[in-house]
Amino acid sequence: MDFKILWIDDTREWVDSVKGAIEEHIREHGFLPEINHQEDDSQIDEFIFRSDIDLIVVDYHLDGPNGDQVIKCIREKGNFLEIVFYSQDGPTLLNELGIHVEHVHCAAREDVEDKIKALVEYAKYKYSNLGYMRGSVIAEAIDIENLFETLMVESFGEHGEEFRRRVLDKGIYDFSKKYQYVQSLLKASCSALEKVPNRSDEENAKLVTAKACRDAMKDFTDEIIHKRNTLAHAQKEWDSNGKLRLRSLVKKSQDIDISREWMMDMRSAMAKYRGVLNKIIAEDLLMASAGTS
């Protein structure tokens, strides 16, 4: 199993001087190390949308956006991975980071190697503890469900909160129906944009992005909903070899062998879908009338 670090620092020589010891520590804890060094944050979106980075390490005093803006950007893409900021005055950095400090760590430059090693050890615990992973995956599925609700409410415009009170708060829509509703909103928005005569360049770009999001969501039921239901309605068992299994309590669902790789694949898929949903929200891809048509 890989352990991937995105490391942003404009001093390659210094990163190279500590990278070897960190890679060896990663190997000692059962992972294959991959450290991607970048001298600035220009490619951060590319790495974050890959959804497979385990840790981001950033020199706080790089030219460009400040630390709080970097964290906000990462979280809006749907990633809640660990982030390490460092500088000569590392212990005081949290005071400068504002509200976006969950899963964020600060260190002095001379202590950053120890901080990364500690987070590798924590990752080994997380990724090998199936009970922790199961709870984490279910919690992330709830986050996605909340994004569905946000889109549903926004589609009703000024009547959105009334829709939340009268419909969503009463539990009329389950996870699957919320997905189907949002996918229908995307399809309706794409259809409406296609019918706009003499579309502007901006409208054409919006249509292309909306179609891409619609297509990206098409396998959500198989990749997320079915697996989430298996996790939510399953019983832990150990086979004769001491291997942990999940016996599904959902009718017509087969037993599955659960492993950290299975969990990580699902988490990667959820990160992908969170990114899509956040893009829909950030770029306002749903037509205002979609929820009432």
C-alpha cells in the first residue's frame, strides 16, 4: 500500500536532505513511499483531485496564498487529509491559520521530519484498524449526503429552507433518493443549457462542466451507496484463519472480505465524488428553476 506525500517547498536541496530518512520510516511501517516535491502551489489542484494523497507538507512562507487560503482550497475540493505547515516560528503558526485548523499540524523547520514520522505512525494505526476505518467511511458518506441536501435546498431558491423543513427534515428522502434527485437536477440543467439560443462562451463552458459532472456521478450507486449500505448493515466476524470479514445483513447482498485496501478504495471514490459535488456548488452549475420544474 502506497503512502503518498505532496511536499511544497522552494528549497529542493533541503527537502532532499530529509526525504531519505522519511522514506525509510514509511517503509518500516509497511507502506511504499512516494514523495512528490513541488517548488510552488501551481499544481496543487492536480494532486488534490487525484484523491490519493495521504499527507500534504507545506513551507508556510512560500510566495502565493497564505496558509488559511491553502487549507480552504483543499477542503473545498473534498479532501480532509492531514496537512503539515512549517516555518522557523512553527509553534505559533496555528494562531495565523484562522478557522481551518482541523487535521492541520504546525512545526518548526527543524522538527518537521519528526512530525511527518509521527503522522506516518498514526496512519498505520488508522489504516489497519478496520473499526476506525469503517466509522470514518460512514462519516464521509454522511458528508456527501449533506452536500446532496445543500444542492437540493439551493435548487428551490428562496423556498429552499421551507423545502428543508417540510421534506428533508422529515426523512422523506434516503441517501439513494437524494442522489437520484441531484442527478435529475444535473440532467435538467444540462437540458436547459442546451436549449439556450446563441449561448455565450461562458454558457458553453458551463454546459461542458455540467455534463462532465453529470457523467462523473453516474456510477455513484454502485461505487458508494451499495458499499455504504453494506458497511452500515453488517456484522463483524473472524474466519478460521483469523481474518476479519463483514457479513452483510442486507438481503441479496453477498458477504465481502474487508481490508484496508477495500476501505481506501472506497474513501478514494468518495473523495472523487465530494470533489464533483463541491465543483457543482462552487461553479453554480444548477439552473435556478431546476428544483421547481
